[in-house]
Amino acid sequence: MAEVLKGKPVADAIKAELTKKVGDLKAKGIAPKLGIIRVGARPDDLFYEGGAKKTCIAVGMDSQVFEYPENIDQAAFEAAVIEVGAKKDVNGILMFSPLPKHLDERKIRTLIPVEKDVDCLTLGGAAKVFTDDATGFPPCTPTACMEMLHHYGITLKGKRCVVVGRSMVVGKPLSMLLLREHGTVTICHSRTQDLPGVCREAEILIAAVGRAKMINADFVKPGQIVIDVGINADPDNPGKYCGDVDFASVEPVVEKITPVPAGVGSVTTSVLCKQTIMACELQNG
Ligand code: NAP
């Protein structure tokens, strides 16, 4: 039986640390605030927004949602993003993506000030992450994976890490964070040859594929640590969701594994608040 690495203790520890930090900042007259930009009302966005607002309340920081209609035009939305970005009281910005197809998302992302880019939406923010600049913020999910590893005392130095997935939201930035901590990193994708064989070579295997239960017992071996980033509709349980890892077949084999739900996903809003507070501290010298 593997040790199941749950996200809640990690999120609770981060929130306790942030509550103290927000208290210290408020004592100096500084109130960190998260700005959330949302176009339309997709259920996934609303769900995440609800979680983010709840976490902000839990740690004593402010948040404000800037909501725009689904049919907002490019010029109006550009002006809106510039206005939110210029707000002195907003320290960190989360903008839900993808934006509706009629909007030029690439251009709009450039309008977010890099120093407020707490979810790595801008090229400047990504450049900081990829050049190990500590003033840059990785997307919240890769940071949540690192928080999980740190919390459970899993060190990376010299370890063989295999990341399945190369998106700019998870796989690539996560690989940079693993590398920063001296992991030996292999990045896999849809054209990787013998993916199960490559995954079996890992000491730490991270699945960020977006395919329900794809990583099964063929991909693992005893002694491994498996981090499952996936959030997919569960084909076997309508209305529920599952990871990229087939937990039932992998858990009996490996040493440690994160569950879905209640794993990495439970840590992301705490990371969002943490990065906003860090941005606030940097903005206030
Ligand atoms: P994505 O943009 O669709 O990228 C998926 C990656 O997996 C791509 O690099 C793709 O390779 C690779 N891939 C797809 N099928 C594959 C296969 N059969 N074999 C090997 N590689 C394959 O997804 P994402 O945004 O990175 O998200 C990944 C997962 O994490 C999803 O389940 C998503 O829901 C979840 N997620 C979770 C959180 C959270 O808070 N926990 C946040 C964001 C995302 P190519 O590049 O070759 O196409």
C-alpha cells in the first residue's frame, strides 16, 4: 500500500503561514489583494473563483472579481485589463483562460503588468520562471506540485524526474522548477517513444497529460513517487472526476501517490494567495 499524499495538510500549512504574513503586512498598513478577471461565466471558472475567494478570506486578504460579458469586444476588454492592471490596490491578477475565441488572448495577456502576473500568463513572467528569477511567479499548479513535494519531505537533488506533458500551464514550467532543485528531468509528450518504459525509469513521476487514468500499472514500478496533476471527467463514474493516473492499479505498486480529487488541486488556490502576497511584498519593497 502506498502512502497517499493528500493536498489538504499542505494547503492548511500554507494558509497558516499566509495568515501570519497578512497580519504582519496589515500591521504595516499594507493590505494584499487579488484581482480576478473573468469573461462570461463558465462553471469551471466559477468553481475555481469560489475556491480562490474562500482561500483569500481564510488568510485575511482581499479579493475582487472583475467580471465582463461573454460578448465584450477586443478594444473594450483591452481597456478593462489595462484599468485593472493599473489599480494600486490590486497586487496580483488571475485571468481565466481560454478567453472567448473572438478575443486575441495573446495580445491581452501582454497587458497584465509582469509584477502582478501571479499565474504566469505573460511572456515576461514566463521568462522569469525559465531564467530562475525569483521575482517571477510560475503558474499555480506547478508551484502546488512543488509545495506537495516540499511538505512531504521529498528532495529532488539528483533524482530522476519524469514529467508527462509539455504545456506552458503545467509540464514545461514544472520541469524548470524540478531542474531548479537539481532534479534530472525528462519531459515526455504525445510523440515520446515507449512512454511506459520512460515512466518506469522515474524516481518521481508527474502526470500532466489530460487523459483520464492513462498512467496505469504498466507505467510504474515499486519505490516510485507519483504526482497526479490531472483533472478529468471520470469515464467510470459520471459526475465525478479523476486524475491522469489510474489510482486503483498504480497505488498498490508505488511508494507514494497523490490522489484525485484531494491532491494537487486542493493546493492551487493557497499558492495563488501565496504568490499574490509575495507580489505585494515585492511591490512594497
Ligand atoms: P494540455 O495543454 O492538454 O497538455 C497535455 C500534454 O500531455 C501535452 O504536452 C501532450 O503532448 C501530452 N499528451 C497528451 N496525450 C498524450 C499521450 N497519449 N502520451 C503522452 N503525452 C500526451 O493539458 P494541461 O493544461 O497541461 O493539463 C494537464 C492536466 O492537468 C489536465 O488533466 C488538466 O485538467 C490538469 N490541470 C490540473 C490543474 C490543477 O490545478 N490540478 C491545473 C491545470 C491543469 P503534446 O504536447 O505532444 O500534444
